[in-house]
Amino acid sequence: MKNKWKIGFFLLLGINLLFAIIILSLAMAPSNEKEISKLKSPIGEQVSFHVKSNKYDLNRLINHYLKEEAAGSSIDYRVILGDEVELYGTLPFFSEKLNLKLTFEPKAQKNGDLVLAQQSMSVGKLNLPISYVLNFISENYKLPKGVDIRPNDHLVYIHMQQLKLKSNLKIKADKFDLKKDDITFTILVPVK
């Protein structure tokens, strides 16, 4: 009888050892999945996010940005997005202030920049040449870096990625259809 218990004990010990060896070898073996570091590391120096907006929210953002950029300027202006881009401002003229209104048709470029083609303009009730007014604005308004006024072409070219934003974010305009309220951007966030 002692032999049966001895054999049973060693058989049970062998089964437990075999089970422990199998568990340890499975735990120590490399997994079939790709390494996490390879999956999570960005390919470039920036990560992109696609954002859809509307005219109301974009109005608030643009005017907040312009207010910060034009701080200390004697010329007051704001932008309103309706069916087209409208720029309203006042110009000091001797002791009076002249009201200025310019309207533009926006178009997103393939490179992510935005072109505002001049549609109409008025300074008070004066009808001045568009190129003259755009030239006056470029010389007298404090414009954000990346905004290029081209008086001879009757347009404003906005280099979206040159706009100075917090945390070095960059923006590309994908769609800018105000009539359909279809405005989409790509936001590029630096990761290096």
C-alpha cells in the first residue's frame, strides 16, 4: 500500500510541475501582436484632426482672434460670416470716423490656404476703387501674420499655416462654403 501512495504522490507532483511549466512557458513567450510603441508612434511631426464648424462659432473665433491681434490699433474692425465674408471697420479721418464695409467670396485652396475674392466695398457713401481701399487697408490696418492683401488682384490671401496660434497649432481650410454652412478644417498638432 505504501507503493500506491508513493506512486500517486509522484504522479500528482509531476502533473503539477508539468502544469506550472506550461503556464510559465506561455507567460514568457512573445505575443503575436505588434509592439505597442510601433502602433502609437506618429509618422510625422504632427497629428491631424478634422473639424467641422458653422458660421456662428467661426464668427466668434475669428473676432476673438482679431481682437487679440489688433490690440492697440487705432483702427477698429470685425468680420461677420453670412453668405459671404463681410469686413466692417471704422477709419479715423480728421475728427470723424468713416464706416468701411468690404465683402468677399471665400474659397479654400488645395494647400489648405484661404482666398477671399473681393465682391463689393463701401467707405461711407464713397465709391473708391477696390485696389485703392485694399492698399489703404494693408498699409494702415494691423493684420495678423499670414494675411496677405493683394490690391491689384482684388483679393486677400490667408496663409492658414502661418497664422500664429497657441501651442503651435496649424490650420488648413478644407471646405469653406458659407451658403451651405459647410466649413471644415484640418488642425495640425505638433508632437515633436
